[in-house]
Amino acid sequence: MATAKPTSSKASAAGGDQGQAANLRLTRRDHARETSEDYAEAIAGLIAEKGEARVVDLAKRLGVTHVTVNRTIARMQKAGYVSTQPYRAIFLTEPGRALAQDCKSRHDTVVAFLRSLGISEQAAEKDAEGIEHHVSPETLAAFKAALKPAGRSV
Amino acid sequence: MATAKPTSSKASAAGGDQGQAANLRLTRRDHARETSEDYAEAIAGLIAEKGEARVVDLAKRLGVTHVTVNRTIARMQKAGYVSTQPYRAIFLTEPGRALAQDCKSRHDTVVAFLRSLGISEQAAEKDAEGIEHHVSPETLAAFKAALKPAGRSV
DNA sequence: TTCATAATGTACCATATGCTACATTAGGTT
DNA sequence: AACCTAATGTAGCATATGGTACATTATGAA
């Protein structure tokens, strides 16, 4: 009976359980990556603002304790995104800088797009934090296109 | 170190930190809720399609093993969203049904909105899975408004 | 009724995220 | 130099999510 009764357009589009399963699986598997992206973006921001990123500043900005920051930074260092030494500041490696830049670009696009819909700055920023990690290149392109109907090609 | 006195560049960033910190904190704290939402939606779908939701079907649809489903269902039962008995099917409670309905509505709105931007059905479905949990009421309303430029006030 | 198999449950492991409490280090002050 | 304090590090706990391996139950077939 699992013969996928046409639940609106969902079943036909996703190919039933298989399709949706893949979507959800990917969504969940990427939580760690999302964290790394948030950290990379925050580190880049701090470096831009004050020249270096300290654990305590990251904790403040990310809304977690310094302990959580410490562990995440350790993981990111193992993954090659940051470099740091005990009791020293945290710096981005090349891959880390690329990650941060990519994230900031996406973040800004999402915020600008939401703002263009008339959404308040507060809500746009808040929603963008959650949404920016889930926009595919195709959707991001559509957002950009909607922002530049005139034709600036950037 | 850093007696926190020279708040030259910090002052301007301080207010920003607070706001962003709150955004990120909320985003992360809600991962468990997102899971419950996905499960509620999947259970509702299975009940609609086959009359009952079994662990094995949920596992297939959500792309995880039956063990993961089992544990999550236990948590959701404790939270009052579902009711079930050993070796029996899973049913939604009233709060569970409300949650599922709310999620499906949001999901459909997000998909429709993305589709209206010209995004493919596959990408729209995939992105919606990740985005639907992060759209505020304000943004959701904006999506709906963009879908109904004629003026039907919902 | 017996039995084979699928479904479900349980035990145990791993990672990621978050915390509190406490230990250690760095840097400026005295 | 000694000292104080903020910053950093570490130990241990908790929850959520994911898994494999194995035990148990349900259920239809023989």
C-alpha cells in the first residue's frame, strides 16, 4: 500500500520516500558543517574588526560559553580551517578564509533578498542565520536574480 | 590580559554581538524541535497514506535507522506529541497533529514560493526541508503575500 | 501449533553541542 | 618580583542525533 498516494505534488516530485529521505538525511548530516560556517564567519568578522579573534570574543558573539568555543575550534583546527596555539588568538587558514567569505556572501544575499520582500531588518537577520545554510546554488542564484532585475551581472 | 578597557572598536561591535548571539543561539537550540517537526510531518503523511505509521516506515521516509526513530519517538511521546505502545503503530496526539499541520502548511508555502522564483521542483523540495524550520511568521507572511499579489487576504 | 521472518526493542558505542566547576596561563599593576 | 584578574584550558556531566549488533515480539505461512 505504500504506493505513494499522490499527496499533492510532493510524492510525484520527490519520488516518494526515497527522495524525501535523502533530503532530510542531508539536512541533518550538515549540522556540524553549519557550525563550522558560523564560526568561520564570526572569526573573519572579529579579525576584520579587531585584528584577531579571541576565544572570549567568539563566545560572546556566538552566544555560547568559552568551553564550547574551545572544543569547536579544536575540531576546526583538525579539519584545517583554523590555526591556533594554546592561550593565543585564532586565525583562519586559507580554506577557512574561503569558507568564511562564501558564507558571508550567502548571508548577505539572503538578508538582502528578505529585505527586498519588505521583511524587517531584525527578522531578516534572524531568519537568514537559519536559512543561509540551506540555500542551494540554484536558489541562491534565484535570490540574486530577483535582486537585480535590471541586469547588473556581477 | 586585555583588561577590556580599550573598547574602541569593541564598543561598536558589542551591540552587534548581542543581537547576532541571540540569533545563533536560538538557531541551535531548536535542532531538537526541528526533528520533532520532521517526525510529526512524516507521521501525519504516513497515517494519511496507509492509515498508520510504523517505525520501519518512518525510518525509510526519514532516512535513518529504526533505532534512531525509536529513540526520537520515545522523546516525542514524553513531550506529548505522539502516543504508542510497544510493537504497535505510532499515532499523533492533538498537539502532535497541530504541529504536523503547521509544518506542512509552512513547508508547502516555502516550496510554492521557491517554485514561483523559477526554482526547480527538486531543488525547491530539498531547500524547503532545510528552510522551513527557520522562517519566522513575518517571513512566512511575506512569502504568502508574494504568492498572492492579487490580494486574497488568506 | 510450529516456525520463519519481519518488525520492534535494547545495549552499547560515537560524535556534536551545550553546560558548570575548577585549574592554569598571560599580562598588566603594584 | 609578586600579585591579581581576565583569558584560556581541562574534567566531567547532560542531551540529541546517528550507528551496529543482538534480543525479543508479532504475524502470517506451513
